[in-house]
Amino acid sequence: MTHTSKPDTGKPGTGKPDDSKPLPPDDLAPRLYEVFAVLGPLYRRVSRKVELNEPIEGLSIGVRAVLDLLRAQGPLTVPQMGRAQALSRQFVQRMVNEAAAHGLVEAVANPAHQRSSLIRLTDDGRTAIDAVITRESALLKRVGGDLTGADVERCVRVLTRMLEVFEDVDVN
């Protein structure tokens, strides 16, 4: 008697793939391309929305990113911000200079490094980014639907894993 194995059809009795098992690399890669296909247009549309609101809020997308990062992480150096956002130090410096010119951030002494100041939000900067976050949160509440906390957690996990693959890319 010969034994032939059946292809894995996934969950027993369903004929559907088992979503609880890790995908083999040959199956994972095309699925991750689906993520890129959504992520690119989403990023460009969000960027455009921020640009359209710039006359109202006075924040370019670059300054908004700097303020948001400082809001989330506290004072940072320009190189730290560049690494955190995968942006060149020079670009971040230009955004910090723009934010400083509007009184949204200030440089303070860095006890860990004399030549690299810490950049922190001013009260005006905190007010500005808090207003942006409030407005954006109202917009994001419109996503609704049947999304769960677990769905969001998985999404962040997938995007974080994808980001790790590109950590060696030099942004300078």
C-alpha cells in the first residue's frame, strides 16, 4: 500500500488556508507586495492632506513630523530624529530650523553631548501639534468598520517587520 500525502488545505474541514500559520517565504512575499500597494497611495494621500491644511495650521509635513516625534518621545537631537524617521539629518535640520523660526521648538543643552543640542517643543509647538493630532484623530475615527484592536496590532506588527528589513538603507 502506498501513502500519498494531500496538499495542506488549511483548516480541517474548511478547505481554506490556515491564517494562524506563518506563510512560507514564497507565499509571504506577494502578500507583502499587497501591503506596499496600499501603503504608498495612503502615505501620499495623507501627505497631501497635511499639505492642504498647511495654510490653516502653518505646518509643512516635515515640521509636522518633527513636532509629532518630539511630542511622542520628548527632546531629541537632530541625528536621533533623522534615524527615527528614516530621513536625512540635513532634511531634519531644515525642518527643525523652520519650526524654530516659528517658535515651535527650541534647542537646549544636551548633557550627553556638548556639540549636539537637544531639540524640544515649546508651549506653542505643543499647542500646534496637539491641535493637529486632535483634528487628525477626528478624521481617523471615520475609519470605523469592523476593525479590532487585534487587527491594528497585527498591522503594526507586519509594518514593523517590513521596516526591519530595510533598516540598513542609508537615508543620508
